[in-house]
Amino acid sequence: MLRFTSIVRLAAVFSVLLAAMGAAPAQDYPNRAIRFVVGYPAGGTTDILARIIGQYMSDRLGQPVIIENKPGAATNISLQAAISSPPDGYTMVYLGTSATVNPSFFESLPFNVLRDIAPVSGVADFPFVFVVNKSIPSKNVAEFIAYAKANPGRITMASFGAGTSSHLAGELFQAMTGIKLVHVPYRGEAFALADMISGHVEVMFDTLSAALPHIRSGALRALAMAGKTRYEGLPDVPTVGETVAGYNAMSWGGIGVPRGTPAEIIDRLNQAINAGLADPAVRKRLLDVACVPIFFTPAELTAFMTAETEKWAEVVKRSGVKAE
């Protein structure tokens, strides 16, 4: 019969072996291709961004990072696919504003992003710009607010779709200024932008990457940037917050993995992503599509996503918008 001291020694050895078995995959990581699930179609700004950072990670980690586009349901399809995957570091998922809007926008979801996804790193801020077409006489935010108050319920506001970051940016603006616009949801940014330029709708909170060529051509007028800072490429365009104190709406991108992924692997992915964002060549490619790199530790991205989820829940509650 084993003595108690022997049992204790065996238990200690067993614990060490278990720890070593758990550490081995992290030490050997990665030894095969990494799947990067992106909830947007191929060819769009988000897809381009994912491929830029994915290529850098492939080179740094020595294994392919394969983009898997799974658009639909406001990125819920891509999030579900990632959450259902093994937490072994071989599945990453693109996180964006929709991940923090959806919990309050949809009546029920089969998952909880803050519970089921482990944030890894930020990637980029897609600056939003408040644009109007030529039918709107306003030259700045203050003039537009006065114009909208004089024409309640008559001005149309395009968005990428109900519950998208474009829509909620407009709802937040209305709530903070006391104006009322008529929301016209589209099935994607390209369709909304086309109707903005043709004059079928009048105002829109759009990504700068998509709107910038049309601002420069004069087809659209930029009244303000929606984020906290001005864009260096449009130094004369103020922020909405310079007129409406406290306003801030950004479309951001980050990366997460299934909850339960070893911390060592999360840290390694974070280091690879942040190294890419700091690389001058990668940074230039991001700036070429009007994206600004954002650096987060896993803990910082967790805190950011928690705050964004709370903010958008309040906007959804005020506006009363829900998924159809």
C-alpha cells in the first residue's frame, strides 16, 4: 500500500506532467495554418485590412494565415463559427463594432461575445465621416443641425443597414442633437454610397476609406469626422465633437479567438499583430485605405469592448431599433 507521502509525491509529479502537456502546444505554436474568419465579403475594406495583417502574421509566425470570409447576419455567422471552433489558437475571428452592437440589437443570440470570445488585439480604426450631398445647403455641423430642426422628418439618412455602425452613428447624432432624420437602410455600404452620390438620399455616416474619393471629387461634402480626432488627410474638416460635445462614433476592427485559448498563445498572437501594426510598410498600406492602426493588449481590448457594448446598448434603447 502506498504511504501518504508517496501519494503526495506522485500527485506532484502528475501535476507537473499535466502542466508540461498543456505548455507543449503553446511552445510548439504554430505548427500549421491559422484560420482567420472574417464576417464580411471579399474585396471590401475590412477584407483588405484582414489580408494585410494576415500576410504579415504569416511571415512572422512561419505558417499561413488563411482568410475565410463568412458574411451575413451582421457578422453573427462568423462569430458563431469561431466560437464553435476548438480553443487551440488555430482559429481567429475579426471583431468589429457590430460585435458590440448586436447584443442589444438582436432579441436573442446563441452566444455572448464578451463571454465566448477572448479578445487578442486591436487592428485599426476606420474613421467615420459625416457627409451630405449637394441638396443640403449646410456647410458645417451647426448649420446642419439648424437646417434639420427647421425640416423635421424630411431629411433622409442612408446607412449600410439597420443596426450597422453607420446606422447607430446616425442614431447617436440624432439623440445628442434633438433632430429627427428619416433612416433609409441599404444592403451594404456600396449601395448606400451610390444613392448618396445620385441624390436619392441626403446624409450619411460613412467610412472615410469609401467616401474620401467622392469628397475630393466634390460629389459629397464632408461636414465632420465622427471620431475624437481630425483626419490628417482632411485637416480642415472638424470633428462632430467640436460642435456636439462628447459625440464619438468609430468603426473599429480587432481580433479575437475562442474563449479557452491558452494565454501564451493569445500573447504571441498579440505580439505578432502589434508588431505588424508598427511596421512602416504595413502602416502605409493601412493609411492608403484610410485606416488608422490601434494598439491594444488583450486586457485593453476587453475593457474597450465592454465600454462599447454598454454605449451602443443605450443608443439602441433610446432609438428603439431592433433587428427585423
